[in-house]
Amino acid sequence: MTKSLHKLKLSNEALLEKMLEALPKELENLLSKAQVHEKWPIARLISIFERNTTENLIARHQIVSYLNAHPGKFNKQAMVLGITGTPGAGKSSLIGEVCLSLLKNSADISIAVLAIDPSSHDSGGALLGDRTRVIFPVKDNRLFFRSQASQLDLGGMSKQTFHVTRLLRKLFDVIIIETVGIGQSEIEVRRLSDHTCLVMQPLAGDQVQFMKAGIMEVPDTFIINKCDEDTLAKKSLHLLKSSLKLASIYVDHQESKKKNIFLTSATKHKGIDELCQFVLEQAQEKVSQKSLNQQEDYFLHKWIKQAYGEFGMGIFKHFAQDEALCTGTLEQKELRFKQIIANFLKHLH
Amino acid sequence: MSDEKKAHLLYDKEGEVTKDRPWIFRTYAGHTNVWASNELYRSNLAKGQTGLSIAMDLPTQCGYSSDHDIAKPEIGKVGVPINSLDDMLVLFDNIPVDEMNTSMTINGTSMWLLSLYVAMAEERGVDISKLRGTTQNDLIKEYLARGTYIFPPEDSIRIIVDMYEYCLHNIPAWNASNICSYHLQEAGATPVQELAFALTTAITILDAIKERDCFTEEEFERCVGRISYFVNAGMRFVEEICKMRAFSEMWDEITTERYGVKNPKFRRFRYGIQVNSLGLTEEQPENNAWRILIETLGVTLSRNARCRALQLPAWNEALSLPRPWDQQWSLRLQQVMAYETDLLEYPDIFEGSLVIESKVKDLKEKAFAEINKIIEMGGGVEAIKTGYMKSSLVASQGERMSKLIKGEQIVVGKNKWTDGLESPLVKDSDGGIFSVDAEAAKKTIDALNQTRKNRDQARAEASLKKLAEAAKNGVNMMEASIECAKARVTTGEWSDTLREAFGEFRPPTGVDGQSLSIESDTLNQVREKIEQFIETHGYRPRMVVGKPGLDGHSNGAEMIAVAARHAGFDVIYFGIRLSAADIVQSALEENVDVIGISLLSGSHNEIVDQLFEELESNGAKESIPVILGGIIPTPDFQALQQKGVKRIFTPKDFDLMAVMNDIMDVINDQKSA
């Protein structure tokens, strides 16, 4: 891989061709090391899934194809747990405690944490400070922590986040995504998570505020954190239940998507074991191919909308039957779509 | 003599004309090991110093024995290492502790050091009720600025209250804690913030004491009387005079109104001072001598708000740790001021000044407004946990830096009149800097091993068990700690026992929500470089900023983190007290383009070695460039660069965007390598 490829601005056809080349030895090596959870190789692979150049696009395709072609070696199929909630709810500390507890109690588990922080509207840069709240063990390869900037994406969840989960799903047992917790991220995180938790503070906000925001429908599980004190915790639990009932969400029957409520205190280590048990149970459940496809479709559509607007979506619908647009990796689909657009523009001339 | 008293004269109780006694002269001192420090104290006392101010090294302050891995690079660097009662006995050998006023700059382990001091006195047969002095013990400012906290806020407050309770009954002339606004100013606090945050801290402590309800009314009044302050004074000395007067008046009002203290003696605002080091420059360091003098005026001129004890920094503090001569020079300034001038012959010389009174009123109003705001938000402990106070400080610091860079605030020799003849003061043989003898650390560790070998192991273990129980059961831990001291428990053991009981605290960093207002050509240049980088590589350059080791002065690192985001970097910042392994692990996991570390404690050589070893063992030494910032003496530059450090930034490099520009060059060089 050389810089020149990006600068050359090859045609879409040439790039599609190039994608079909075998995975370079260098990347194959990285994958082998990542498979046994060596940190730097994983980190460099993640970068390939985050970076926006032609080389990386091609490498992404090659890596995903390689992973799919070697299901025996890359036999993990991680569950993605989305953790959202307002800043100050103590998400980072809670995630830290959950991870430490999982590592302590399950010798074989492997966890990847992806923590997202907002980018500055002024400079575009970001302060990624989620590592501050936890003292993670050094050199324990069962845990991998990565920070990501939201890149001003409206959902607070960039396309990069989704890309990275495509890789990490094949390498870990559990992936935990921590959202920025502001704007639309509560809603957006559901698009790439198999299970979403909303973390709240005791007595946070009044009930009406909750319903207005419409975020109560989003999470699969509610966590009332910072329950250092029992009376306050119980009061909050009661309050939450009643507001959920009011919104007719909290239904206690055996529906598959039962809403769970946990009371925790990261600092006093309360309720962490129960939450960990729950995470482990969730991790056992197989993620369906259908839901993975749905996730991928969502992010493909989102990209088209962002890049080409409603016009793009119109074209996309028109070509819904196009075989190349419906098969292969996300990268192939993206390139195929670019090809369609390019052809379309050519006809305009 | 006429009967009519003159307004410009001071009279004693008998009506005779008198003059004030000078304040206590102190020098913040301690280094290398207990033997060297003992010698230093005795020679300082012989030179006319009237009190002791003990500087401890970082492991002692953070609760690690000298043989702990994280301690090793720091032994004896910024103060004296104290591992056990045996060390304490050596440190005060041949010093009359019953006559001494001893101030200890100790916080996270304050209860331990006081216990060692008490045990030392008892073993020497000194009546402990005669002991006088101060344990700094202001944890709130540690969370905010200085970083040697260990336990969570609630537990830290409990330790402080335990100490007040014990001291009032057993060592009545001991100040169990000091309310420090000193470090707040160093961290960028404005005078209003200094007043507000310091007084909020005092309120937090007194409220907690009230809540425990362990004193009679009379005892509580005396306890309020034991609250003393440790304040900072900067270059704006007229404003500083007013700040000190505002402090006195506000304290009187708070103790009267909030705590109903009737005896005016116990409402008096008592404070010690260390004048500002923040304004001291690395450039043309000889100018700092004048700055120290001017800063001294702010806390000595007004009799109604004059300091009780004064410590002066040394002229070359921005270069490195001061040598004995540098400290002597500062002591001489105090002596000249107190004995050659007529300052101490007059009553308060500002009383009735319209200007001073109006300024004091203004400061008071603003500070009370801020105090009320914090109390409404839930008080001091809550404002620590939410990061409110920390963020305010980082914001003020950012503003100060912006003004310096824009030249709106003039600092002679730094951003104006920067050319000049070179100072002969920095030219003597050792380059004008002090360095710690590495062999001396070995002596400390040998003594520690000796103590462990000679002690009654069963007694040591039993005393630790009792300490753990006291911690768990809410019993006052002083007695148990003193027994630990006598049983030759070590600093690390005492701290670990309480870490187990209370947990360790990670406070908010203060970088959240910060922004800088810097707009400059350099900023545009950097942002352009970053845009080009994104265009070429498809992502924003990533930097990890870390503070390795035990040095908790995080503000410099936080400024860099905030500035880097302002420039357009994605910055991973994760607080203080990190090992080299922690930093390298994050750098690898985050796949960063550059590692930036900040060090002020003088242990940069050791820590840089550790860092490169870690990088090397991960095969990343050639791939991730390392830059270094902090107080790094120029003579060390070459060796550091040879080890592989790509750039070194010191307080001279105050133009943050020029620093960022330089860092972008380092990254681009790496990419094209």
C-alpha cells in the first residue's frame, strides 16, 4: 500500500478490480496477531476501518473478505452493547467497573471498548478523555480500549464506529460502545448495537422531560447509576417504573424484548455483578445475520444520504435490483454506487 | 510622654510605644534523604530561620514506600523521603521539636506524617501537647491542582475531621489542616476564585466537623480558631493587598454568621504565605529576584492582613530545584524587609483608604456570589466530583495563557524586552541547577529494609489490622495510626491499608468543555498543516498526552491537551499518576501519531528511559515519536534527545500554537520517514 494510490484517483472500475487482489501478507500478519489480541496490531487494523482513503477502503474489503473466508480461525461473533446516557451519568466509570469485574470473573472473556467523545465545532479536534475514569490493568490482552471522535456526525456515532464493529465482532466476545450522550446519539447507537442500555442518574430529570425527548423507547435496558444511597435508589426506581408505565413501554410479560432495570453504583461497586451476569447472558445469544445486514444497510443508506442527499436515495431505489449493489462487502457496494453515479453523470453530458 | 495616642504609632497593653514581631521566616526545604535534610534544617535554623517547612518527596506524599516501582524515579527529588518512624527520628535529630513550629506540606498521607511526628516526640520523651505546627492536609486543592490525593473526597474529609478531633484534645496548638489557596493561584485562579474556592474549602471542613458533633460549643470555637490558611501572592500586589484584606473580613463574617463564633480571637484569619512561583520566568531569571520582593509587599504591607509565616521561592525555580544558596538569598530578603525597614512600627497603613476599601468590597461581593453558587450546587465535595471548580480553573488558566501569547499581559523578558545581556548567575559550574545524588536513594532503601528487619513483625501486623478496623467502623484513626508508627509500619503499608478500605479516587480532569480563544497566524498555519494531513492520510492526527510518575501538577499537561484540540488534533488525555507502561499501552491501543509527556518533578531522565524501554519492547520505538514538556534543565537536553526525545518544551515555550506547529512537523517527519 502506498500513498500514491490515494493520490492517483483511480477509476471506480480499476478500484473494484484492485479489491479482488488477495489480502497483502502484511495485513494477514496483523490479523493473526490481532486474533490473539495483541494490542498494537488490533489498533492498526482499527485505524484501517476508521481512515478515509482509497487504500483503506480496499484494505477494509480485503480484510472483511478474508475474515469471512476463514470462519474457523476467526470464529468470534461478538455482541455489541451500546451504552448511552447524559454526560455526568457516570458511563465511563460504570463501563470500567463492568469490564474489571468481567475480567476478574471470566478467565476466557475478551472485551473491546469503543468510547466516543464529541469533536469541537470550532477546530474539528476532540479531547478523548474516557480513559481518565478507570484504572485498567496494564498488559491484559483480554481487554482492548479505543477512543473515537464523533467527527461532528449528527448521530454522534460516525460511520467509522460501525466500520470498527465489523472488525471487532470477529475478534472479541463483547464490544461495548460508549456514546457521547448528547444530541441524537441515544437513538443512533441502536443502529449498530445488538443491545442498548441507557444510563441515568438517580432522579434525573422529570418524567415529562423524558417522554418529550422520546428516548424512553430506545433502550432495551435501563441502568440507574450512582445509587450510592439506598433510599434515593429506590425512589428513582419507582419513578422510572411509573414513567415507563405511563408511556406504556414497561411491559412485564414474556415478550422477548423485555425492558430490564438495573440499580448500580460504580464507586461503591453495587449492582455490578448482576449487570455483568446480564451482559454475559446477552453475549451468549447469537446475533442474527439478518440484523447484521440491517445494520449494514442502514449505514449504506446513511452514507448515500450524506454524500448525495435525496437525489442519491432516489438513484439507489431505482437500482435496488442491481445485483452488484446488493451483494459483496459494504466497500464493494459503496464503489458500485459511486460507479452508478459516475455513469449517470456521464450520460448527462 | 503625652497622653494622647498618635495614630501612626503602635501601643502595647501598657500603653507603651511598641513594634510588631516579625512573621515566621521559613524556607520550604527537604531533599535527597533524611540525613541530608536534617543537616539542611539545622544549618537553616542556625542562619536565623525561625520555623521549619518540610518538603516531602512524591512517594511519601502519595503513600508509597521508597522501594515501590513507581517511587524509584522520585526518591528524594522534590523533598525528603520518609518511610517509617526511624526516618522521622533521623530527620529531627538534634532539633528541639518542643520549641519548633513545624509545617509539613503533606496531604494524602497527612494523618500518617502527623502520627510519625507524634510518635517521634513521644519516643524522645517530649510532651506532645507542646508540639506546634501544621499539616497541610487540604485535599480539595489536591483534587483541583496539585494531585497528591489518594482516597475519595468523602473519606479524605473524614481523615481531616479525625485529625481535628484528635489535635484539639491532644495537640491543641497544631493546625490539623491548612486551607490552601496557594495552589489555586498557581493553577490559574483569579483573586475572586482564590477567595471563593479557599473559603468554600474551609466551609466544607467546618460543616463536616459540625456534622460529626464531637465538640462542645467552646471546643468548636477553638477548633474554628485552628483553621489556618496558606495563601499565594502574585505580581499585582495592590490587588493582592486587597485580596488578603478581603480574606480577613470574609472569614470574620463566615465564622460569625455561619458558625456563631463569639470569641474574636478564634475568628481571626491566620495565614502563611508562599509567594507566587507561577509568574517566575525561565527567561532572564535574575528578574525573579525583584518579582519575589514585590510579591512579598502584598502580604506584609497591611498590618490588618499580614501573614503569620512567609516562605519565598528561589529566583531560579523555573529552571530547577533551588540550591541552598538560592534559598539563603530568599531568606535574606525577608530579614532585610523585617529588620532594616520601619514596616513593623506602624498600625495598618491602609485603613481609611477609599481605593483599597472599594476594591476589597468588590472582591468580597464577587467571591461571596461564587461561594453561594457552589453551596447551592451541593458544596465543596460535590463541586470536586462534578469537576466544576477544576473546569473553572482550567478556563482561567487558558485565558491567562491567551493574554500572554497575545501580549496583553506583559511579562518582562518573556514576551517583551526579551533581548539582553546574559545573566552571570546561571553561568557558575553546575549551570545554576541543583541535582539529587543518585546514591543517596540507596541509603534510604537500605534503611527501610533495616527497619523491616528489626521490627516486631507481629506488632506491625496487629497495628495495621487495628487501623483497617478503625477505618471500617468509623472510629477515629489517629490512635491506630500512631500505634502503626511506633510499630515501625512503613508509609506504603499504612497507605495500602487505607486504599483497601476506601478505594483510590480518579477525579475529573478539568479538560472537559474547555476552549481557548487563541487566534493567531500560527494557529492558522497549524490548522492548515492538519487539513493537509487529513487530506493525505484520511484521518485527524492523534496525540496521547500523559503525566507519568507521581507528579500531580497536571495543569501544564491539561493546557497542552486543550491547546491540541484547539489546533485540531484528536487528543487522548487521561490524567495523572500513570506508569510508562500505562502511557505506552494507550498510545498503542489508540494508534497515535505522537506521545507527549509532561514532567515537573525532575525525574524526566528516569521516566524517559522507562518509556522508551516500553516502546522498544512493543516494537514501536521507531514508529511513535515522543515529545517532552515541563521543567527540564537545559543541560539535560542533549542526553534526552540522544535517547530519542524528538522535541523538548519548557515554560519558555508559552506560545501554545507554536508548540502545536512544532508537533505537526514531528508527525509529518515521522510519516515521511
